[in-house]
Amino acid sequence: MDDRTAGASALKRLRNRRAWSLSVLAHALVDAGRELHVPHMPTAASVQRTVSRWEAGKAVPDDRYQLLLAYVYATTHCGQVSLGAGSDFAELCDALGLLGVGAGQVGETRTAVIRHLTDRGGASLLAFLTPGGQQGLAGALADPSRTDDVVLGDLAATVDGVNAQVGSLPFVRLQLMLSPAVEACRTLLAGPVPEPLLPQLRSTAVAASTLAGRLAFETRDDTASRVLYAEATRTAGELSEPWRQAGVHMSHALVTLYSQDGLERPRALVDAAVRAARTGDSVLVRARAHALQAEIAARANLDRQVQTALGLAWYDMEATHAGDPSSSSFSPGHLRGFEGVCQLWVGDPARAHDQFAESAATLTAPREQVQRAIVRTDQALARIRMGSPQEAAELLHTCVTAAATTGGRVPAIRLRRARRELRPWRREDWVADLDDHLMDALGA
């Protein structure tokens, strides 16, 4: 059986599992189209014929029907949202892959469904668990001694699922989706979880608290952010994995850099990250720690230290990364962005501009859109310093849109900084247009 035939069979199997006729599924898709305001939906009879062609392997659902199918199968027959492994939704995504739909398109469909579900308040912690995992987690929370590796695997997948939506959904929604996972980790850590499972639980708790600390910062709750980072730091200290401690310190350093005045506290956190990373197993985490150390040095106008730290970052970046436990955490594109920031503070803005352009060209994944907005904003700042303010304003328009999509705090801070440097041209029409866009999108 080839992939396309297997995909068609999977679509039919999904429908039969729910004991739905072709007509019932067709009406469900039409209803979903109405709920999602899909224009020009055909009649149920027409949709039924289309479904029949999919299941016979004669056609593949187009973008519109992929969304509608995902929306229908994201909810169980009992009305609960279920997106985790083993769910009908997960099986549909696999079927679409077999039918030749690219991973990027499947990811976009997944994000669109989660966005619609959060619009109506339907996506929560339980949505990301496996069907059996919901009952297992409830039992473990009532009695942590009943925790098993299946429950912890589900909990880790939930945190990963929320993390994967950074850049695709507003931070405030992600915060609401993640909060129950953070509370679940706290409850289990406070209870008598079987000793062999503690490292796995602590790893998930560190990931959850670190992400929650970042989300609290993005939604301007700095007090909650500090509490969550303190939790993550304590729990990471109980793990024999220094690279995880380094990751917490780096994330904490970045939010501290933008939520407090001065460089003393961010520098201390970055230095702690470098020390932890040097004894850890992740070369990529070490590269990122050195890159962040270079940025802090650049902001302090310490050019010699900047060059040393960047050299160490590239040394680690060019090393072999086989088996790296944090393989997707940092890339040459990210490092180019750090180089650009350093050039912007202590070097040549023209060189910084080119480095930002190289970095932005590689940051194409949904998860990287916040970082891309930051890089593009800094690229616009470089254009201002190169004597091209109007071109900078044109680039800033795209950055405003990206910042508004996620509600990101750092892109907004960088945008305001770039706008301040346009003050000499404040009477120009193109600056007024940018101000209108900033007000409409960000209220500032």
C-alpha cells in the first residue's frame, strides 16, 4: 500500500471509528465551515461527494477542508478538545502527511485550530493529553504516588505543545494554556512521586516554569515572572544536567535585561549560564550562552570582551552537534543576530545591517517569528544610523505587524527605541504614517 492509499484509508477509518456515515461527516464539515466563517461553502450533498473521493484516494483535501477536518476531529464525540498523541486529531495530521501535505502546512493547520479553540475557550491542559492520559493525570494529582512515566510523558508533551505555539498565538493565550501544567508540576513535586521518576518530572517542571516565567514577562507581570524563574532555578539545581540550569539563567537574563535598569543583574545571570554551560552536555547551549555574554559586553561598550565571547560562540557553533540534548535551541542564524546587535553597539551599523539581514532570512519557522521581528527591528535601527531613515520606517511597518500578532514585549520595546531615533524626521509624512500604525496596532 502506498502512502496516498494509506492516507485515504486513515480518513475512512477515522470516520468509521465515530460510526459516522458520509452524510454525517459532510454535515459536520458544513457546520464547522459556518462556525469558522468559511465563505462559499458548498451544500452538504456536494461535500459528501468530495469526502467520498478523498476516501477512495481520488483527491486530497485542500487547505480549506484540511482546516475543517482538523476542527471537527479536534473535539471528541463527548465534546472534549483532544489534540494529544493517540487522539483523532493526531491521527488526522498523520493521515494528511501520508496524503502528501507538507509538515509546514500541517503545522499551520494545527495552529489555526488551536487559535479557534482558544477563541471559544476550548483549549486547555487536557486538550494536549492523550485520551488515556487525562484520567491518569487526574489520578496522579489526587495521589502523586500513582504517577507513572505515561503521565509524565503526557505532561512533557503538553509543555512542548504550548512552547511550539510561541510566535503563532498571542502570549496571553499561551499563558492560560500553560498555567495548569505548571500547577500540575508543583502538585506532583510536593507529593510522594516514585523516586525513579523524579528526574523526568523535574525536567518537565523546569521547562514549564521557565516558559511560564517568559510568558509572564511578555504579559507584563514581572513579579510572577521572578517567582517562576526562581522555581525553575531551584528545580534545575536538583538535576545533574548543567545545560538545563544554563537555559534557565539565559532566559531569566533576557527578561531581566528588559524589565530592570542596569546591566549588573543580567550580567550575573549570563555569567552563571556560561559557567553551567561549560560543564554541560549541550554545545549549542554553550554557544548561546557565549553569544548572550557578547551582547551584554557590547551594551557595556567592552569591545575586547565582545570579540572573545563571539569567538567562543562560533567555536561551539561550528563543533559537531550530534546527540546534543538541546539540538533546536540555537542556530547560526540566531548567532548572526547576536553579531548584529554587537556591531550596533560597538561597531559598524552597515555591517550590523547585513548580519541582521542574514539572520532574518534563516528565521522562518513559526516558533522563530518573535525573534525575527526583533532582528528586523534592529535592522531598521541600523538603517537609521546608516542615514536611510525612510527605508528604516518602511521596514518597521512589517515589524509592527509581527509584534502585534503575538503581543511580544521585547519587539515592542525595540520598536519604541527605533522610533525615538526617528525624532529628527518627526514632521515627515512617512513618520506620521508609522506613528499611526504603531498606535493602531500597539496603542503606543
